[in-house]
Amino acid sequence: MKNLSAPPKLIKKLSMLPILISTLLLFSCSAEQKLKRRITGEWNVAAYTEQNVEGEDGTVDNAGTMSFYKNGKGVKNITGISWIRNFKEGREFRWQNSANTVTLFDKNSIFAKSWIITVNKQKRQEWKSTDRGNVQTLQLRR
């Protein structure tokens, strides 16, 4: 009578298959998805800075909050940018990201643009953007 059981080497190789599949799944998560998970939630706007082409700049500390939801929507409540008269933005927006940028969509908002992520930490983000030679920086903290 023949022994129909698999050879020990084959069993050993097959037992490694779940580990291989798990490893592939772990590392196949895209940088874009990792960033989306990291950004999702509420952030304090620790500082907002604008520097114009003449080298003049202004900074506002503790400017408000921004919340990012998994569904690509969010809410911002930002006030106190002194060089913009009666400035207040407290409304919803849409957002999307790539591996190293975040784009905010909101009519008539100074924040509606693409931002390059220069610091990407779990509890600290720094984003930069430009328009007509002016540079804006957002510093976000959890």
C-alpha cells in the first residue's frame, strides 16, 4: 500500500504560505492610504504663516481646528488671521491626498489649494503651498 501523505518538505513550504501572504499584504498598503489614515481626525492649527514676495510675513498661532473625515469631507474652524480683515472660516470642505500632498476644495477659501507635506508625523504635520510667489505654511498638531 502506498503512503499518500505529502512529503515533509512540501508541508513545511505550505506552512510558510500564510506568513508570505500576510507580509505581502502588510507592505502593499500604499503610501497614499497610509497618509489618509494618518490625516483622518481632528487637528489643531498650531500656526499659520504667510510670507509674501517682498519678504514680509505674518504668523498666527492657535488659529483654530481642522477635522478630516475618512469619506473625503472635513470641517474647519479658523479665525484670527489679523492681516485679513474680519477673517473667519467655519465651514465644510472636501479633501483628497496623494502620497505627499493634500488638496482642499472649498469655494472662496484661502486654504483651497494643494499643500505639499514637508513634515508627516502622527501628531505633527507641516504643509506648504504657494500662490503668485507667496508662501503659506500650516502647522498642525494633535
